[in-house]
Amino acid sequence: YRHNADTAEGQVKEDRESRMLSSRMAIVAAFRSWSGIIHLCKAGNSGIQSLIGLLCIPNVEVRV
């Protein structure tokens, strides 16, 4: 993921790490409150299913 061709590789890595940290903090904040857990477990939103789907590795070769 690059913003444009002039973006330095170091900046891309910093942006990626920043997005990962922000995502991790949002997930932790949701799991720390009952309202966040209930919201993630709603059948219509399927937030918890999406999170579990991200953690599953589809290729058997990669799992080993």
C-alpha cells in the first residue's frame, strides 16, 4: 500500500505500523467493555466472525 510513487519505503512501513497499532487498540478497547463485546457479537454485524476470519490461515502449508 503506497500513498503515491514518491512516498519513501520507510514512511510506508511507519504508516503500516501506525495503522496496525490503531487497529489493535480499537479491538482491545471493544473487548474491555460489555457494550463493545455485545456489539461485536451481534448477529447482523458479525464483527466477531470477521475478526476470527482474519486470524484463520487458509493455506495448510503456511500453518506448519
